[in-house]
Amino acid sequence: MPAPIVFFDIAGPDAGALRRFYADVFDWPSDQGPTFAPGNAANLDAAIRQDPADKVIYIGVPDVTATLDAVIAAGGQIDVPRFETPGVVVLGLFFDPAGNRMGLVEMDGDSPVIP
């Protein structure tokens, strides 16, 4: 049986500011202590690719464009605006206030939107 991803952390110089950012943008209950459960990850997929060294956590949202607007309003920055990979997925990339690069996947309920 493949080993599952069971935990992730997001680091920066101001943990309180990062907790507020992820609570404001994604409604993650990160004010309840150092660990929290962000949501259902039962259908978590992964990729290994040949590119410059990087790691990106992708967060499922109903509207990538609206979420990128919320990222900016909460102090983050857009890395790559909403784009479509035909037949695969709708994506966007951003930096949180600490500079962590993260991704968004547009979802329709529990399934990714496939353009």
C-alpha cells in the first residue's frame, strides 16, 4: 500500500500572521493551536516532475480567480494568475505573506474542474 501524505506545515517569520492569512482566505481553523485539519484530503493526488527544486501544496477552491483576489486582500501576492491545462485542471499560484509558494485547483464539489 502506498504511504499517504498525512501532514504538512507552512513556515514563516510571523506564525500569527500566517495563521490569520490562511483562516481569512481558506477558512482553516488555525487559531486552535499549532496543528489543525484544513479539510478533507481523501482524494489527494501528487506529482514528481523535472523542474527547478520546488514544492507546492495545492488547495482546492470553487473559484481560482476569486480566491486569488482574497489572497491579495489578505496580504499575499499572485505568482501565476488563473490558467487552464486543457483536459487536466484549472490552476493558479500565489505567495503567502511569508513568501511560501502555494497553488490553487478549481473544484466543483469534490472533483477538479477539467476544462
